Amino acid sequence: MTAPGTTPGTAPDPDAGPENASDPHAAPAPDAATDDAADAATRAEVDRIREAFAREAFGVTPSPVPLAAVRRAGRSFRRRRTATFSALSVLGAATVVAAVVAGVTYTTPSPSASAPVAAPPATVTPRVPSPTSSPEPARTPTPVRVVASGERVDAGKGWKIWLTAEGKHWTDPDGIENSRSVTDGNIDTATPGVSHQASTSPAGGFHSGLYYGTRSVGSVELTGPKGQKTAATLLELPGRPGWGVWYARTGPKGSEVSVAVYDRAGRLLTELPGFPG
């Protein structure tokens, strides 16, 4: 016996669900011939539209190229580039000139000159010493008078001096005799030195002493409290024994004088500070 809805001789598929069953009301499956016809119609429509656009394009006349405007724009660009390059060149030249001017100073060239002339060096005014710092005049060496032992020398105003191997001897205007030894060990004849004895009277001051420790004595000079200078007379025994006697006269008023011994080149050998004379 055949079940209803089945084809005779065909057994029903027990796994087939309702969706697999044949629906007598479903639309029939599309046919391949129908699809090909739709594609051909679409292509024909596209070709028709392309041809229409082509006809319209051929009918359009393009506007002429604005060559004049292009040329003007090109000239303007070239001018701007040239101006920029010129400005940079001027700036670079100004920088170089500024660097040169910073190192060298030039004077304004004369109308006939074509190149800058270097400025002359500034005049340097030599420094002139002030009147208060005037140098002392060069000292003239005093000739040394060589005398015989015991020979009396008139020192003026009644004073007399003579030398012996023992040292210096003198007498004042009153005939009073004095001496200063060079052999009693109170002086060192190996080192330059000087001594000073002084006496004052209404007739004037008399100063004398020994110098020793040198064979190159040039002068003995007295300096008063106001800077006044007095050159002394020098006496020595024959043979230049390394010591001698000096003497000088000053004004009648007592004063403090200093005594300095110089060599023949004017260099200071030794000095004695001032004391009442």
C-alpha cells in the first residue's frame, strides 16, 4: 500500500524534515538562461551610458591655456628669488666688512685716494717727572790728598789735622790736642765704615772723622737737617792703607748732620745717621 503523497516505487526519507519536504506552493528555482539575459541587458545599458558621455565630451571645447599669466608668474618668482639671493649676499658682505672693521681702524680716504689708509698710531706722551722728584746730580769724586805721616794740615779757622800709623790727630783753635785710633780694636778695617767727631763755636762748626774698609773711596758727604750738602776733604797716608781721614766746616750754629761714604762710581758704601754737630 503506498503512502499518500509519495511516488509509487519510492520510499519516503525518514530523516527529511518539513523543510526538506516538497512545497507545492514554493516559487520555482531561477533558470540559468534568465540570469544570462539580465547580465546582457546590464552591459548594454552601461555601454549606452558610456557612449552618451563620450558624445558629450567630444562636444566640449576646452578653454585656451593662460600663457601670459603663466609667464608673469614665472617672472615674479624669478624676481623674488633674485631679490632674496641679493639680500643674503649683502648681509654676508656686511658681516665680513663688520668683522674687518672690528679688527682694523681706517681713516676717511682723501678724494684722490681709492683705498682706505690705516690710521697712524696714537702719540705716546713721555712721562715727565714731577718737580718734587728731580734726580740728584751725579757726584764728582773728591781727590784724595796723600800726606806724609805726622804732616800737619791746616784745616782753616785754627784747626789742624795730621795722620800717623796709629790714626788721626787734631788740634782746635785753642791748641788742645785729640786723637782717634785705628789700632785699638774699636774699628773693623775689613768692612766699610765711618766715624764722626764734631765741635762748634761762634767761629763755626768743625766736623772730622775716619773712613775705612775700602780702597775705592770717591767722596764723603755731609747732609744737614734741611737737605743741604757739604763735601768733605779726604786725607790718606802713602800706600793707600785702607783707611783715611775726612774733615769739613759748617755754619756756627749746631745742627744734626749725617755722613755718607761713596765709591768712585757714586755708589753708597756706608753711612752714619745725623747727630748734633
